[in-house]
Amino acid sequence: MTLSDANEAQAAEIIGWFPRPRSALIPLLHLAQAQDGYLTDGAMRRIAELVGATPAEVKGTAGFYEMFRFEPVGTYLVNVCTNISCLLWGGEELLEHACESLDVEVGGTTDDGMFTVEEAECIAACTEAPCLQVNYRYRGRVTPADFDRLIEDLRAGRAGIAGHGVLAQVRQSIPAERLAGVVPPEQAREAPVWLARNDVEAVR
Amino acid sequence: MGTPSAAGGHPAPLPDRSAGDGYLPHAPGYVLNDGPKLITGRFVHEDSFTLARYESTGGYEGLRAALEMTPAAVHDEVRSATLLGRGGAGFPAGVKWGFLPPGKHPYYLVVNGDESEPGTYKDRLLMERDPHQLIEGCLIACYALGLQQCFLYVRGEMALAQERIAAALNEAYEAGYVGRGICGRDFSVDIVMAWGAGAYIVGEETALIESLEGRRGMPRLKPPYFPAAVGLYGQPTIVNNVETLSNLPWLMVNGADAYKGFGSESSPGTRMFAVSGHLRRPGVYEVEHGVTTFRELIYGDNFCRGIRDGHELKMFIPGGGSAPWFFEDHLDLPLEARPVGAAGSMLGSGAIVVMDDTTDAVRAAWRVVKFFARESCGKCTPCREGTTWLEQILRRILDGEGRPSDIDLLLDIGDNISPGPYPVAAHDGADAVPFPPRQTTICPLGPSAVAPVVSTIRRFREEYESKITRRDPIPLEVVPAGAPQ
Ligand SMILES: Cc1cc2nc3c(=O)[nH]c(=O)nc-3n(C[C@H](O)[C@H](O)[C@H](O)COP(=O)(O)O)c2cc1C
Ligand code: SF4
Ligand code: FES
């Protein structure tokens, strides 16, 4: 598996926004993960070509970041926060409840491939403790009963959450005529024109 | 919830959050209370993230005002406002901007939207609820400094923030606020959203730059201390926090003098604080900087309204997971960097975590240490090994398998990461050790892991000792007095 035609086009556009192609690496890996749910060897090889790195560099970099997966996970990745603010409102018990009710260990995936449960670090919703994310969409002040309802909704396809790997539903896009212009650093040695206005002021 | 809280053993029914409490359903956790709202004023509007709403509520007027001034005058305005960085270190933005070496173009602007410090919740709100305000802030900074390229780095786990920023950038490009010839002038800037993929350490500015260069997010060796000298692609780079930049539109419309009309002299303006934990009204508040005290924030009717019913304060973290802990005696300190630093901690990222008398101090410390052990990037040994050891020792103490020497061992490991007296609050006649800690490591993450350990050992040593010496009780047969032998 490699990148779809639509994603090839998208990748080319993203690379064009950075002064060096390698800077597009993480956004492109996300593109691949949104496509397949995890990073396939084929996609990583293709991305290596696109950004001018070796496949080993790509995999080595991806491995540093917890969100990237090298194997399929559940359609819904459930991340329960147990960090300090959530701990104080029962985050650990919520994680325990999640594992018990889905019959998985922390990090495990249900037999039907629907859910993977993980322990999250602080997800910046601390006043909403205990909280969790499903495919990086938030739910706050979650009681065990809320959790069970959420799982029901997800099973029934009522929660409106896309499959694993999909993050933003809107992508940045820059019309060619609006782009100020991206060049490698060594080709942009001049001060931008408007900065010179300081000198005009000094003369005045 | 009915089940015992892991932090103590007290049942934790979630506090009631009824309408009219100041909470806004579309901005979870944010509390609209009385007080100046310089950066969260638009949150009341459900559609605050759209260009239409932004423009109809004074949007992009700060940029227009800036464009009427010379770039140097804009920089002067920011310098004279003493706008302090909101990412953690509290360094004045105007001074940091002045570190750019003249003539060494191109310069880059990198926006730090990686918010992941335990307890911190404010940048996400700003990105989700008012992305145009942030974009306008970026443009003002770019104009002042002569930057043609800005990278807005959003934390990987924040899908909605990414969506809102992407949509806002699309609108802003379309409307001529970003890109070529902004507002019909000779001012051109590209703003590109980048996003992370799950690594707390990427919030450290040099690690952020590594990540933006498409590498593992590991901090760079210092010196140079500031990316303003050597940053992205080796070029001068300004890294600023989301909240810092979100102040610029208001500042340019109203001026530095008006800005200094709020807060204290050394910490002007307002600041967002996420106040979480065992509170009646936990929330994210925009607060006057420097003049409000911890007591007002935690107990004030206009803020969190005190500890949940029937309980008392035991301790609080004043500035995010990396900060040493405070207690009852520190409630009257103002929310201002200098006095908080002198008292042995830091204001950090505007994250206050309040723990009541049901909280197990060792368990709470362990959870924060576990975070740092998981997030250590592994580049330096004292941090990579030390944070893991700290976590394992705390774990065995909690499991009832602690050894009498463990308290000293914890302190000794801490001393290897951060040599000398570690910043800590005054207690029992012993003076406070002021912030910041020293470090044997490349970045402050390692020393941060020592904070909860030293804070709790100094204050609650007997809790450690009782866990360590606890043995299964030997059953005693009580013989009633006067009974036949
Ligand atoms: C381990 C570590 C994590 C950090 N995480 C963040 C973060 O998530 N967001 C942030 O703005 N700054 C973070 N910082 C601080 C940044 O390095 C940097 O000082 C800040 O982004 C500068 O912006 P400011 O001057 O506007 O505050 C972190 C620092 C360290 C050492
Ligand atoms: S202190 Fe820890 S996180 Fe920071 S560079 Fe060293 S190993 Fe990495
Ligand atoms: S501690 Fe759970 S979201 Fe911050």
C-alpha cells in the first residue's frame, strides 16, 4: 500500500509550503495514517522519497512520536487521561472501568477490532476531569455510565467520530496566487521590503 | 462516581455544573466571570472562530493599526507593554524579539501550540475558540520583526484546534489578511500550520524546531540559549506561545498604556489560568496578572468558590506539573513570577492544581513523576534513568514494598538530576529555596520530575514513612478485664 492519488497531490502541496521538504515529514505521516489507520511500510517508503530521507530515517522519526502506529489499532482509539487533575476525579477508575467493560488490557484492542483503550497523559482538559478522547475528540466529566453510553453510540455509529487516523476534517489550502512565496533559507537573504520603512522614518 | 478516588479513598461524585454558573456549553471549562477580558472576550459567541464574527467584533483592527506604524514602533509598543511570555518561562516578548541579530535574514516565527504540561488548559481554548486572534497576533509579530514565514505548530492530539486553525487560515488567505500583499500593502507573510504527533518534550522550543525540521523532537544542546540566535534551519527564529501572541491584537488597538492599566507593574495585562482539582467551580479564567492572589482565585466567589464541600486544602501546584508544590501558607502570594519564584516555585504555564485533604501525597507525586518518566526524550542519562528510577521507587512505596532507605534514595537521585538544594517551599523553620533548579541535563524536563518528590518529602515525610514501615497488623487478642484467665 502506498499513497492514493488524492494524497499524492495533497503531499505535493504540503511540501511546497516548507522551505525544506523534510519539514513536511510529520504532516505527511499523518496523511498516511489518516488513509490507512496506521503507517504501512509502503507509505513510509514513498514519504521517504518525497521528503528526501531514507526509509529508516522516516521510521526512526515516526517511532519517536506516540500517535504514529506501525500496526492497525481499533477503529476507535480511546485515550483515558489519568494524569494529576484527572487522577483527583477518578481518572484511574475510569480507565479501569473502560478496560473491564470492553474486556481488554490497557493498550489492548477488542476482538471485533472496534476499540483500543490506552492511558493518556494530560490532554489539556484538566478542568473537565475525568476526561478522555476518542480518536482525539474530547469527552469531559465522564462517569462510568457516560462511558457505557458513549461506547453504545460509537458501536451504533451515532457519535459522529471518524475512524482512527483522521484528525482535522478541514485541511489548510493556499491558492497559488495568494502564496507569498516559499524559498529555501539560502535564497532569502534580503530583508523584506516593509522592514526598510524604519529607515524612512529615521530620515524623516 | 461512587468508587473510591485513587488519590485518596474518598468517593468523588462529579461536582454539579449547572447553567448560570458562568460556564459556556460551547467552550467546556471556560468560566465567564467578572473582570477584564482582553483575549477571551469573544468566547461568549458560539461562532467566535469564524471570520465573520471576528470581523464584526473588532477583528484585524490591531493589524491595521500596526500597519499604520513603522515596524520598529510596533516592536517598541510590545516592549513597553512588558508582555511576558505565557509558555512557562515568563520572558518578556519585546526583549526576546530584540535578540534577533540584525541583517541575518531570513528570520522565522514559530508558534508554540503544543500545550501538554500537566494541568494546563488555555492555548487549546484560544486555538479552538479564537483562531483568527492568534493569526492576527502572528501577523503583527511578523510585521514588527520582518518575518516572512510563520509556522503554527499545534499539538498532535488536538484535532479540533487543527481544524479550526486550518479553516481560519483558509478564510484569512482568501480575505487577503495572510499571504501576498496583506491588506493591499507591500507586507507579505505565509502562515503554515504544522502539527505534532504526541510527545510532550516537543513543547521545549529547540525540540519544537527539531520536530519542524522533520526529526525526532529532542532538545538541542545549549548554548546558544535562544533560537533567536540559531533556530529553524540554523536561522534566527522567534518561538512564542499561543497565548502570548493572542495578546497582540488587543495591545495594538488599545496601546501599551491601556495594557498596563491591568495587572501589576512588573506583570501587566491579564493571564489565563486553568484551575483544576477538588474545587467547587474548577475552570479556565482570564485573570488580572500580578494583582490577584492564589487565595482569591481558589476561594473567591468570582472564581473557583473554594474546595469541594466538606473538605480542606492540602496542597496545590501553582504552575503546572513542572512546578514545586505550594500549601496553605502560600495562598496570599500574588499571581506574579517574582514572589512565586522567591517562595520556591514558579507560575509556569498558568496551571493550578488544587488537592484536598483526601489526597494521598505520595500517590499524587508518583503520578506526576510517572508522566516525566514516560515523556523523557532519553537524550541525557540523569533524566532518562533518573526519572524512571524515581517512578519505580515511588511505585514500590505505594505498593507497600518500600525500604527504609528509599526516602534518601529518592533525594539522592533527585540530586543527580538537579544538584544542590532543590527549589522548595519554606517549612518548619527551614527557608524556601528559590526557583529555578540547577540541572545536569540538557533541558529542564529532568529537574521538573524532582519537584513533586522534594515538595512532598519535605512536607509530608511522615506519609512516606508510614507507607514504608507499614506491615500487616499482628492480630491481638483482647482479653476483657476481669474475665477469667
Ligand atoms: C519540557 C518543556 C516543555 C514545554 N512545553 C511548552 C508548551 O507546551 N507550550 C509552550 O508554549 N511552551 C512550552 N515550553 C516553553 C518553551 O520552551 C518556550 O519557552 C516558549 O514556547 C516560549 O514562548 P513565550 O516566550 O511566548 O512564553 C516548554 C519548555 C520545556 C522545557
Ligand atoms: S532533560 Fe530529559 S527530556 Fe530534556 S533533553 Fe535531557 S533526556 Fe531529554
Ligand atoms: S490531567 Fe487529565 S486532562 Fe489534564
